[in-house]
Amino acid sequence: MFMTRQVIKCDENKDHPSESPLAKGGITGEEEKHDYQGAKMGMWMFLFTELLLFTGLFLLYSTFRSKYSQEFHAASAELNSAMGTFNTVILLSSSLTMALSISAIKEGKKHLSIMFQRLTIFLGLFFLVNKYFEWSAKIHHGIYPNSPELLQRGKGETIFFGLYYLLTGIHGLHVIAGIILLTVMMVLTKKDRINREVFIKLENSGLYWHLVDIIWVYLFPVFYLIS
């Protein structure tokens, strides 16, 4: 009798096996792979929309430059090319530190990754400070949109400086957004929410930061080097 009950119980266990943690809502390796790929694809789509925005602005710039070529050259000569070069070096260096932070977290070097993230944020702030002094110098000399000094000049120079403030201003806002994003990533890394196993958020943040740097690489020559 006892043996019969044991056999029946074993058969019931075979027909209704206990659910594993994965079956109860855990994430399988395949699902993790899909989550990673989905997050990556979503980020690339977002970056594509950002590229469309700046492509439109660059086309606008090119249209006016072809129409007011001489005035654009004259206005460009008034920009501080040394300051522009320095800012380019700063952002290119920040791209390197961003890449090193991602590489470090993939190797499980948490503190090294945090150090490079902090350095990237510092370089971004350094860029903004330099841009502030550059803008301040121009505004001090009366060169800003709708200023009396600028309105006395030719239409081409007025358009050049209008585009200069517009494009570098939008780019500056992207730098600020990137600094805020990286600050959040640094906090998440400190809390081990970002680690060698889960690093897609930091990697996507790095992609955004690289885009910000690439945009400046295009802005630099079209404004500072055309003269």
C-alpha cells in the first residue's frame, strides 16, 4: 500500500515538474541578448534622428555660404581659431576617456571606469567653460544676434554669426545633456547597477558622447577654418 502511494506520487511529479526560476519570470540568455540588441538598435535610431537635425543645419549653412562666400570668409577671420582648436583637442580627448571607461567596466575594473567617466565629465565641463569665454568675448565686442554692431555689417556676416550662435548653441546643449547623462551613469556604476555583465547603458551613453564629439569635428572647420 505504502509503495503504491510512493509510485503514484513519483508519477505526478513527472507529469507536473516544478517550475524553474527561469520559467517563473527569469530572463534567459537569449532574452538578455535580445534586450542588448534592442537597446543598441534603439540608440542607433535616436542617433540617426540627431544626425538628421544637424545635417539640415549644415545644408542651411552651405546654402548661405555659397551665396555670401566673401562675407562668410571675412566673418570667420574674427573667430578665435586657437580657442576652437583647443576645444577640438578637449572633445577628442574626452572621446578617448569615454572609450576607456567602457573598456574598463567590461574588464570588471569598476574604479578605473569611474575615474575615466569622471575625467570625461570634467573635459565636457572644460569645453563649456572655454565656449563661455569665447561667446563672452564676442558679445563684449557687440557681435551677437540683432546687435547694433552686427546689423551695421553686411547681410552675409549677420547670417554667418547667426548660424554660428545657432549651431554652436545647439551643440552646447547636447554637451550639457551628455554631461548629465554621464553623471547618471557614474552614479549607477558606483551602485553596481552597471558592471562587467550589464553595461549597455554606459555603452549607449558612450555612443551619444561620441556623436557630440563628431558633430564638433564638423563644426570646427566650417566656422573657424574657412578663412
